[in-house]
Amino acid sequence: MKYNYRTRGTCARSISFDLEDGIVKNIYFEGGCNGNLKGISALAEGKNADEVIAVLSGIRCGFKNTSCPDQLATALSEALKNQGE
């Protein structure tokens, strides 16, 4: 299933991804630091969403309370929650 998440507190404006049987695919960040976000996307591609959440959740960017990786973890958590409803 395709998901779109509007980020909060980051340079990236949104994240889109597919979630199929708990596996994350086709991750795309709109805006933000292009090279870093392509790297994060490549590392998370094909991984179990719970594993990605465990690794990326809580990462901060400078003095911000969040980061693009943390926002991906939040987006995945919300998508998993919505699938369970």
C-alpha cells in the first residue's frame, strides 16, 4: 500500500513509501538534503518496517527534536498502526 506522510520540523516536506507485508519499498523524500536522504532510503529499502523504526527512531538533527530519519520512523509507525485498524 502507498503512503504519503507530511513531515514536521525537518527540511524535507514529505515522505512517500510503499509498505507490503511489513516491508518498506520505494521510499522518496520531497525536499531536504538530497544525498543523505537517498542514502537513508537505500539503506531502509527492502527492510522490515519494525527494524527501520527501531534503528531510526529518536535520531535528532542538530538542536531539533526530530530529523528526517526520525520522521521516516514516525511515518512507518503510523502506517503500521493504520494497517492494524
